[in-house]
Amino acid sequence: MRITMSRLLAWSYDRLMHASEEACLAEWRRELLSDTSGDVLEVGAGTGANLPFYPSTLSRLVVAEPDLHMRARLHRRLHQSGRLVEISDAPASSLPFPDASFDTAVATLVLCSVPDPERALREIGRVLRPGGRFIFLEHVAADERPARLKWQRRIEPIWRRLLGNCHLTRRTGESIRAAGFRVDAETRASIRKTAPVARPSIRGVAVKVG
């Protein structure tokens, strides 16, 4: 099953995220991606917000985006950059790559909206080489602020319908660990300049064990 983001949301996504990108997200992306190397896969690449932050020395960069409208904007951004990147329409839950194909996998602001995050994480683990890194940046449930968590739960049904199946209350850090990754670094922070219900976030690096 693929959740298709509306043309309007794809068109407006970069505008909606602009203030947060300037306030913190761009710096977090730079911090996470600046030392990636080898063969890299990004799932749920969206409009390509991460592209400026990947080193030019990568052996291979594959960006996967299943939504037609988001992928069209991704193509446009790649054309403007002139960078050689492979584009796939594969969803995170069904990656068309052999086992142990990549040194690094990347997911930023995507596991909130995939239909089956556990399956997506298993697929990411499958295509990573032993010891491969999984870089993540996701907004999550506000477990440390019970009042905000209540609002997340109230708003989530309509939020999901309006924003491409985006969930507000997923506990993605727990899901990453449950999928068999070892989390070596994790930072919790508030995403500035966005709706309060979407501010709690985690970012970091996990390693495929075995």
C-alpha cells in the first residue's frame, strides 16, 4: 500500500518547511550527513531537502521517493543541481535492492508517514551491510510533555488525512531499537518554527548489528 501525497501538499511542502529549515533543520541535516561515505540510500527523499548536504565524494547515492508529485519536484531539484544521483520510486517497505547493498541508509521526516514503520525498518536493515549506519531525523510523540501528547492524540486523525498519513505519536526511537539496530547517538530537540504538536524530535545514528 502506498500513501499518495496530494499535488497541493507536494507543491507547498518546501514553503511549509522553510521557516523550520532556516531555524534548525538545515543545520541538523548538515550535522548528520556531512561525513557519509561509500554507497548511500535515502528513503522517502521527498523534494530532496537533504541533497545539498551529501559529500560530493560518495561512491553512489540512491534516493527513493514513492509519491509521484514529490518525486517530480525531486527530479526538478536534481536537474538544477546537476548532480549524478539514482532515483527510485520504491517505498521504504519494499526496497528493490539486494541484501547488504549500502554502507549508509538515511530517513529524515519520513518514518512518521510510512504505513508500516516496522516493516520499513526491517527493509532498511536488510539492505545495509553489517556495521552499516542508519541516519535518522524524525518528529515523535511528546512523551516528556503529557499535555502536548494529549493534543497530539486529539489532532492526529485529521492531521494524518491532511498531511500525507503523517503520525504525531509514533515512538520511532523505540522502533529503531526493536528492529535490531544499536543506537550509538541520539539527540532529542524541539523543531523550531513549526506547529507545537510536531516539534518533539529525535535525530542520530544507529548501526546494523551482525
